[in-house]
Amino acid sequence: MFSFLRQAITVTLVSIRTIPQRLSSSLVAVVGIAGVVVVFVAVLSIGEGFKKTMTSAGRTDRAIVMRGGADSEMSSGLGGPDTETIKQAPGTLHDGERAVASSEMFVIIDLNRKSTGTAANVPLRGVDAPVQIVRPEAKIVEGRMLRFGTNEAVVGRAANRQFVGTNIGDQIRSGTVTWNVVGIFEMSGSVAETEIWCDVRVLQGAYNRGNSYQSVLARLDSAASFDGFKNWLTTQPSIDVQVRRESEYYESQSRALTSLVETIGYGIAVLMGIGAIFGAVLTMYAAVVTRTREIATLRALGFGALPVLLSVLGESLVLALVGGALGGALAYIGFNGYQTSTMNWQSFSQVAFAFAVTPALLIQGLSYALVMGLLGGFFPAVRAARLPISKALREL
């Protein structure tokens, strides 16, 4: 066993040291695998970035209440008396006598993208006065907070980067109201940063909604208060509502797009990977031909067929490792943090987000590179191990 391991290590090291002698053919495999990893990681980073943006908005100590059967705020509707009942639920955090809850409306307005000038559906959210206590992570970073009872609005940082007319001092026309932008807020890079906030009661008048809302976002005493809060509301005969943790709600909102992106990403990776595997096969066959005399000499000196096979596989895996690392580095440099926006098909509104090249994605990319290297080197390795010693020695 010790002799076998020594032979395998020795032959593999010899194989790796001679890679510079086959540099041009080796680069074919490295570049091919790197290209697959770049595309694979870049595509999946779209889904990771979108998911991160959506789920970072949710907290376990906040609950969103909508009409029973509604799958999003767009399809929900609550009357004013219903929202007052919701705010009376046990487990709701209070600021003095006031429930820390925001009755909200959610409408879509058209704004042009700064990058292309094309129209996009941007969410305009009507919020209640306690909104900054309900969402304590929302911070005004430029200008000031809107004054409730007026037609003022504040814009999320991501929306400000992406869409025209969202700077402080700009005016946004929506319904029968012109909104004056007075501030820009940040909220930990979450989906809320794509929104524009205004006074919900002014928004009701702009769209002739009367005393109606679409959801209530309530901050709870603690995450453990959720079950009692939900049970009380869902057993009230006067209202028909569904209650979800905010974190669960946004996770479900992200599921459709992330699943689609993952399907596309893996599909592209498989198709491109087939080409990269063929490139690796040709590279390693060329390496075996080049090393025929060397392999024959080693076999004549008593080295077994299996160590020779492992040496060829080892060389292929080293090239794959280099290609995978190169592809991962290029994907991280080129795509991590890249800002863009896409449609959230649950709310039919734009969500601005950044590509996220995570350590988990880099590990996936590197693992896939090693799989391509293993498959690409297998058949050439078998050929090298089966090479007849007498025939190879005639070439010396």
C-alpha cells in the first residue's frame, strides 16, 4: 500500500511539473472551464441577490396582515374598521397608547429608468405616521422625513439610483396628486429601498380609495408573540384576514424568481460544461501522446498502471482547479454588487437589487469545475494506463 501511494504521488508530481511544456493545450482546458464557471456563478448570483434583497426586508417580530385568500398586497383589501381591529390584537407593540402598526396602501406608478429611459413599474407605498417605529431600520440619509397630511414623499436609495425624477426637489405625478420628494431613505439594502413612501391617507384621496387599505404591518412585542397575535385575529368573526410573519411573506415572494434563475443557471452550466469537458478530453489526450515515452519509461521501471491513471487524472484536476478559481475570481470582480432591477411577478413592480456572488456560489462553481476536470481526464487516463509498454518503448 505504501509503495502504491509513493508511486502515485511521484508520477502525479512529475505530470504536474511538466504542464508548462504543454502550456498552449493546457490553457484551452483552463479557459474553457473558467468560462463555464463565470457564467454559472454570474447567473446564480442574480437569484442570490434578488433573494437577499427580498428576505432582508423581513423580520420575525413583524407581522403582515392581509385579506384572507390574498397572495400579495396587490390583491388584498381591508376596510378602515378592519385595520383598527387588527391594531387591537394582543402581542402588538405599543408606543404609549398608540399601536406600533402601519395601515398601508400599495400602488404602481410609471417612472423611467435612468440607464435606458424605458418605463418601469415602481411601487408607491402609503404609510402611517408610526412607520419609522414599525421599521426602525429605515433611516433618512438625505433630506428629511415626509410630513404627514401633505403631498410629500421619501424615496428608497435603490429607487433613487435606478429611476428618473426621484432626487430631492423632484416632483412625481401620480393619480390626482403631485408628490414632492423631500428625502431619501435606506433600509439595509432590502426590497423596501425600491419603494417611494407617502402619507397613506393622501394616497387614498389621490386614487379615490375612500377609507380602504391593503395591509397592516404590525411590530410585535417579540417574535414569540406571533402565534397569539395570529390566533386572535383569525378567530375574530368580524374580519377575514390572513396573518404571516414578514420574513416568511418576503421569502415566498422571492421563491418564483429564484427558482427560475436557478433552473436557467444550471441548464446553461450543463450545456456549456459539455463543451468544456470535450476541451479537457482533447487536452488530456494530447498530454498522454506527448508523455508516451515518459509513461513507457515509468512502466518499464516498475510503476503500475493505476498510479499512471491517477497522475493523468491529477493533472486534469489541477487544470480544472486553476480554471475554476480563475472563473470564480472573474465572476466576483465582474458581477458582485452590480446594480440592476427586475420585475417581482407577485406584485408586478420593479425590485432593484445587486448581484450577490456568495462564498457558497464560489464553492459550487469550483466543485463543478472539478467535476468537469474529472470527466475530461477519465478516458485519457484510462488510455494512458492501458498503453502497451513494448509499443511505447519502440518510440524511445
